[in-house]
Amino acid sequence: MFEKYESAYRYMFEDQLEAAVEDYLEEFEAEYNPDDIDWRDHTCKDAIRRLLNELYQDRTDLAELIEAAGLDEDDLADIGFSLD
């Protein structure tokens, strides 16, 4: 049901792993591991919103990352996230 969100989450998670500094990497992997999320439940939206909030603090290219992950404005509204 939430395959699009899972795909986008995994894309952004992997991208952040590549961009993360070593000190942050282990903590990020443990905190945001996509395998720990139930992608069949609507609560997965909370997880993706939490990831987006984390990336919002860290990334200057977040809008491009979101687009590359396959999310659009309607998806962000459904998740409850805004770039504004």
C-alpha cells in the first residue's frame, strides 16, 4: 500500500549514508533503518516525515533529493511535510 513511500525512504536513506560524515553514520543507520519500519501500516508516514525532518537540518539539496526519490507535493502533503 505504501510502496512509493518505502521506495522514496530507501532512496533518501541510502543517499544520506553516502553523504554522511563517519561520526554520524552509525547513529543515522541505527535510528533510520528502513528495515525496522512496517511499510504496510500508515504509521510509515511518521517514519518518512521524521527522516525528512532530519534531512531538512542537514541537506541543502533536499528539494532535489525529494524529487529524485519520486515524491511530489501531494505526497509531501499526505505525509504532513513541507519544505517551507
